[in-house]
Amino acid sequence: MARILVIGATGLVGRLLADGLLADGAEIHALLRRSAGRSAPGWHEHVAPPADWPELARTLGGDVAISTLGTTWRAAGSEPAFRAVDLDAVVAFAAAAKAAGVQHMITVSSVGADAGSRAFYLRVKGEMEAALRALGFARLDINRPGLLRGDRGPERRLKERAAIFVSPLVNLLLRGRLDRYAAIDAALVANAIAALAMQDEPGAFVHHNRDLRRLAALAPARADA
């Protein structure tokens, strides 16, 4: 049974990932700002401010560390606040997990992530990726999905709802290398991460939409699938 540290377990991908990992018999230690209200064999909540997550990660240790953490510009409200979540919190968690002996890190980034990008969002994601590479994990999986489709609840923004509504039509135009920019179901991304958590080949790997679909097919069949 794999022992997995997770941050972002209450988000769109994180919730689905937790469902899948628990169904696979994993032992999940989720670091949370507030309780997820979940009760299941193998599920362990550690509720604390994000500033305390690194110490929790160092104490808990594990086989794999996973970050599906991310915020939105609307929720963050400023560039420093956005950076504090999507860069600082992720890297601090990863560094603490590495110090605790975790050798496999998995993160959700974004298509187009580039530390040299003029776009703030993509630049922060690129800086996060570079910082994780520098930590020297035996295996690092960076997932770069396109627009995530799924139920985010009532807080979903109007522009996002519109983008998801037209995404099937747009996806028809995104073929070949452009496929990486297509929208993708969050459930597929979650299943891909669950499959990656079982991989142990060393190296640093970047996964775009096509890779994520292939990996999702490797996830164990589940009764609720």
C-alpha cells in the first residue's frame, strides 16, 4: 500500500484523485486548510495553515508526494497572493517531502508553462516546475493539461463556463501538436496521476494531454468508473 502525501486534495482534480487512490487501496495523508468532510479507510486529514504544511510533510514522509494545488486570479486577488499558492506553497511542500525521504514528486502545472513567459500565470507555473527540478527527486512528473473540464461547483466563473461550453467545438480544430491546448476532463487527469503514482522509473517527465489520456487508460478499472 503506497503512502501518499497530497496538497490540493479538495480541488477539482484533487477530489477525483483522492477517490481513485482510495479505491486503489492507497494510504493518503492530505494536508488541508480545512476538513474535506471525507471519511474512508486509508484517508488521513491533517488540517493546518499552509505555512505549517512543510513541517507536517517532514514529519509524515511517504512514498510519493503529489500537488494538485492551485488558485485563480479572482481568488488570489493579487500577483503576490497568487505566487504564494501556485509557487511558494508547492515548492515548500515538495522540498519538505524530499527532506523526509520522498523520492517521487507529481505536480499539476499548465500547458504553456514557461519561466520566461510574459504571461504571469504561465511564468509562475514555469518557475514552479524549474524549482521542483532543482530539488533533485529521483522521479518527477510534471503534468501540463489544457483547460480542465469538470464540476467546480457554484463558484465557477462565467468566462470559464463559456470556455468549457465551446471546448468540444474548439477541440475539433486542435489536432496534432495543437492537441496539448485542447480542453481535457479533470477525471482523466486524476486517473493519469493515479497511474503515475505507481511508476518508479527514474527521471523527469512532462505529460501533455495525449500522454495524460494514455496514462489514464493504465489506471485500474473501478466499480464506480
